[in-house]
Amino acid sequence: QVQLVESGGGLVQPGGSLRLSCAGSSGIIFGVNTMGWYRQAPGKQRELVAVISSFGRTNYADAVKGRFTISRDNAKNTAYLQMNSLKPEDTAVYYCNARFEGPGHREYWGQGTQVTVSS
């Protein structure tokens, strides 16, 4: 019953924008979870894109800093990733992650959404 579902991926031209959403089931209390976005390109390891703690503190990969913005709406049980000035190297499957900030640090992952940046 615990599930994260990403949406908003697609094909966009370089310089364009996309907004990814991550909707959590009622089994995940966003208010006590660090939310993160990760991505994985073919043949490459999954890498951190951005994280946001329950307090709203954010951290970004250097490759996306200044272009991407992670946010969360705990009332809607949803996290977002606003991606601007997209580059071809941003092409990857983007995954949502929830990490419990309490004991055990249980993690949940979404199914991923494809983002393709190409002209």
C-alpha cells in the first residue's frame, strides 16, 4: 500500500522546462520523510539530483544547481522537481525517493519517469 508515483516526464527541447511530481500514498507521511529525486541514465549509476528534508532544507547535485528546484507540499503528500534550462545530459529516468527521518530510515522508491532532452 505504500507507494510513490512519479509523473510529468516527457520529451523536451534543450533549454526547456519540465515539472515532475511525486505523489505518495497515505502510508508515507511526508512530514517525517526526507524526499529526494534521483536519476539514472542508460549505462550509468543512479545519482542524486536533489533532496529536501522535512524542515525544507535542500541539497542539489552540482550539475543541476541553479536550474532545478525541489519542493514539497506535505498537505498534498506530493513532492516536485521543477527543471529549467534542461540539457541533453539531463536525459535519464528520474526516480522519487522517500526516506523516513526516524528510526530505521526506511526508504521507498517510485517507478521512475523518463525525461528526454533532445532537439
